[in-house]
Amino acid sequence: MKPSVVVLAFAASAFSLPAAAQVNWSALYLGAGVGQSKAKDWCSGAGSGVSCDDKDTAWKIFGGYQFNRNFAAELGYAELGNFRASVGPFTDEAKVRAWELSAIGAWPLMERFSVFGRLGVYRANVEESINVPGASAEHDNNDLTYGLGLQYDITKNLGIRGEWQRYQKVGGGDVAMGAGPGDKSNLDVLGISALWRFQ
């Protein structure tokens, strides 16, 4: 069984727990974040003379259910950026967005400060456009997402996070090729976010 299927089943069961019992509304939270994304492999195979922009601004919104101090389940939507390669008059550009479902494990270091890890799955859509008539493509795929971060609770309701997150093998094509923005690439996001708990 694929790891992404196992994680998806685990995360789905985690989200179904509140539905199976009475929902504790004070355990819900919402958040939003912004950061810088980098498509690590999309330009690695480009030849000489190719200009490549493999970084962009990313943002996300998310909601979660805090089962206890150490464990939460989280659903999010992310706009991961536009990435572009060009040679002469020709350009190849890709726009990436993704839905994700994750399990969050947190370990308190102090009363308001904790380190956390993320493990989940994503479903990504990559819209690729080339400035040649009729040359465009669209790729949908799913795989693992994971990350590490720090969280500081300013109040019992408001928290802030700093996080590194990876979306594994986003896109279509061959990850070994790395020839352009449409090919598979590990995509990293380094960002900051804020969350609000309904307590």
C-alpha cells in the first residue's frame, strides 16, 4: 500500500472522530500564512542560456481540530506560486495550487512555546502555459507533504508559527528530468502563519 494512501486514511479517520461524537467547538481553529516557495528540481536539468525563476510567494489558509495539547488534524488550501523558465522569446510558466490534509504532532518546550511536526497528503494542480500557440498542459497529482516548525501562543486564542514544509514530487513528467516548470519537483515553503482558536 502506498504511503500516501496510509496517511490519507489516518488523517481522514482523525477528522471523522469529532463527527462521530459531539463536536467540541472550542477545539477548532482557523489560520492563514504567507511565505516563500522554491521548486527545487524544475530547473535543475535546464541547459545553458535558459533563465529560470524557481521561487515565488506562497500563501495558505487552514482549519484544524485540536484533540489535545499534543495532537491536531488540519485541512488547508495553498497557492504555492508561479514558476517560470525562458530561453530567447519562449517562456514556460507553471501555476501551482494544492489542497492538503495533515496530522500535527506538537511537543511543548515551555508553557507557550512548542515545536511541531506535520505529516499528511496533498492534491495539487499545476497549470502550465508556454507562449507558443496551442502549447499548454495541466497536471494533477497527489503525494506526501511534511514539515517542521515552531509555535508561540501569544494568548490562549492567538498563536503564531514559523514552519518549513515540503510538498513531495509536485507536477507531471519525470522527476529525474527537471527540464522545466511542468516536470515533477519537490516544492519547499518557508513561511509564517497565525492561527485563532475558538476558546
